[in-house]
Amino acid sequence: LPAIEAVLPEDIGDDLSPIGPFDQTLFDEVCGLLDKQLQAGDFEAGKTLKSHQHLFQQGLGIRYTLIQPLVDAFDFEQAQRVLRSHLQSQNSC
């Protein structure tokens, strides 16, 4: 994970720019739900990630582009590691 994070660009450009105001409270709730789903190996994690895509893009930034394909590939353990690494660094959730 540190090796992946080391090659991530600092500037994520316009692709993940905010759609509207960021709701930290909602983000905390939804990423808490995603974390529980990933822990349980729950396939609903993919739906949660997709239904709150813009919120996750705003809250996770470039790490969203790491988590999304991992969830799609059902690698929930690695997706959870990336999520928790980000959340610990941001003190969210």
C-alpha cells in the first residue's frame, strides 16, 4: 500500500473535482457503512460505492480510483486496507 500511495499524483485534476458542497457527516456515515460491508465481504459494497460515487470521490480523492476497481474485483480485504489507510490519515469515520 505505501508503494502505491507513493506513486499517486498530488494533483488529481478536474476529473474528481467537487460536484457540490462536501457533506462530511454523510461521508462519515457512508464510509462507515462501506467499511462494515467490506469487512463482511458483502457484495452490497459495490452498490454503496456506486450509489455514493461523487461523495466518495470528494472524500477519498485519488484513492477512490484505487478502491473502486478492487471492489469490482471482489478484493474487499485490499479495498478495506486502502479505505482505512485514508481514513486514518484524515481522521474520518
